[in-house]
Amino acid sequence: MSENICPQCQSELGWDGQYHCENCSMHFTKIGYCPDCQSQLEKLQACGAASYFCNDKCNELKSKSRVTFEFKPTT
């Protein structure tokens, strides 16, 4: 099962440069939050791998397996 699920209808989200739901006709942004301080994380993309960095209180890299992701509607 996909980890990219629409928060409105629970359908799988598609990707066309941004996340979108065919059922709801909505577009979403995937945002990661620090598992320790709950601040929004910065996504660092290098060599085909994504890392997540907490710029707020922790000031360190966070494991993707610990990051909490949410889908927020884009305007």
C-alpha cells in the first residue's frame, strides 16, 4: 500500500510534479515534521537520496523512518 494517501478521501495520491487526488480534484504538498520537536523539516536532496534536517531546536539530521509526514492542500 502507498504511503501517499489523500487526507480527505483516503485514496492514493498521484504525482504530476506535485501530489494530486483524482477523486477530490485537490493538490497537496507533503510536509515532514521533526519527531523530537515537531518543527517543519527541511528536505535535502543529494545523490538520489533525501535527508531531512531540523533547522529549529534540534539542528541535526533526522532519519526518514522517524519523520512524521502530513499532506497540506495547496492554494
